[in-house]
Amino acid sequence: MNDTAASPTPGATPEHAAIIDATRHWLTRAVIGLNLCPFAKSVHVKGQIRYAISAATNLEGVLTDLETELRALDEADPAAIDTTLLILPHALADFIEYNDALHFADLLLGQLRLDGTLQIASFHPRYQFEGTEPDDIENYTNRAPYPILHLLREDSIERAVDAFPDAADIYERNQETLRRLGLEGWRAWMAKRDEA
């Protein structure tokens, strides 16, 4: 597994550098650039995001890497690492399989007694909300270049929610933003390489 806070580590493979670059582009263009998560810009600017690339090719390997990253985040100084993106470029490409894996990820969180301390958010290239069609633009609020398990600190979420009193409206606002943009608008926005 390879990780970085801001840029590829010395000796990182070109593949790892490309994976991190694609993930950072998605973060800066979609998540921050479209304000899909008003909490993301601060940790990005402060370099508090850990990008961890899993070499796993199956669920067992993913859960092993997830355990490692959950423990590392729990033990890390929040000022250094506030959140982790566990990127899965070689596993769980099928969204149904990925969605089923989230159940085991949550079980692991409980087994590690980290419920209430950390939580896991989900992003996937084929993310699909219940009741939507695969190409519905609303699904793009959770679409990333790779399957990702986003590990967050509960304390940080609480502070962010306190700072943004309309946090409960984020989901609906995001869907409206994407509806206004439309699929062609999304593709054009994401094709731009300048960071937001």
C-alpha cells in the first residue's frame, strides 16, 4: 500500500502517481469545485488528507487494508491526518459487490470498537442511489474515479456541522447542483485540468 498526504511519495510507481493525481483532480474539481462537501476544502488546503492506495484484488484484502487504515487514522494526530481516502483501484469494480462490501466495512468498524470515533463514507465510479437509473445525474455526487472508502473522524464531522448550520441540506443541494449542470456539463467540468 502506498500513501501520501499531498503528493506521491519518493519512489512511488507511475501507476500510483496517476491514481493519486486522478483522485486529487476529482476532489478539487468535483468535491471542492462544485462545493459538494463544504468541509473538504479546509482539510485539502491544510494537507490533512491521507491518500492510501490498496493493492487488494478481493474483499479479504480490502478489509485487511481497511483495518490498517482505520487503526492508523485513529492513532494519528488529527492536525496531521484528519481524514483518509482508501483508494481501491484493483478491487470491487462492480458497484453491487462494492455496496455489499460496505456492510463488512461497517462490521469491521464495530469490531475495532471505532463506532462513534470514525465512520466510512462511500464513493465509486458507478455509484447508484436506490431508486435511480444508472445514468441519472444525481448519482454523480458520489462518483469517483476509483472505488474509495472515505474514513472520517466523528469529532471533525461534528465540528464541521456546527460550522455549517445547513449541513442537513447538503444532499439535496448537491443533487440540485448536478441537475443544473447536467451530464454534458459534468463531463465538460471534469475535463478541465485547472484545480478549483
